[in-house]
Amino acid sequence: MILDNPVTVHDHTGNSVVIQQLDIILMDHNARKIVFARLAPCPKPLILWRNAEYDEAGDYTQEDAENRIKELLGSDIQASLQELYRVSTV
């Protein structure tokens, strides 16, 4: 998925990483009723649907998943991707 504008995030060492596109890897866990998207190069996954939303999404398409990702990232894509890039120190 190509971003409208490149965004810059910072990794755990403080180095800047410019993201121009996201390589989407979908993980669908039917038994747990949850769909994750790994937006490479971000280390943390994004939850697209779970529980009732999972049931409502049904047989989603790649386009449905990309639209959901855009919805969840919101208007401040840089801040959202920075959160997904943050590595927990715990």
C-alpha cells in the first residue's frame, strides 16, 4: 500500500525511518475471531477486526483490509505508524 505522502518515524534507537509504502501481511485467526495486519516495516501489528466486528467483516477482500487500515490509521498517519513502530521495553 503506497502512502499519499512519505512519513518519518523513529526506531527504538532514535534513528529516522522514512516510510513511503507499507507491505501488508494479514493474519486471520478464525478460532479467536481476530484479524491482524502487520504493516512492514512496523514491528507491531494492527488489529483490524475482532469479535463482533470480525463476524461483520465476513469474507473480507484485500481492498476491505486496506480501507480498514486507512480508517484505523486516521488522519495523522505519522503518529499512528510511530505507535506501531514503538518497541516495548518491558
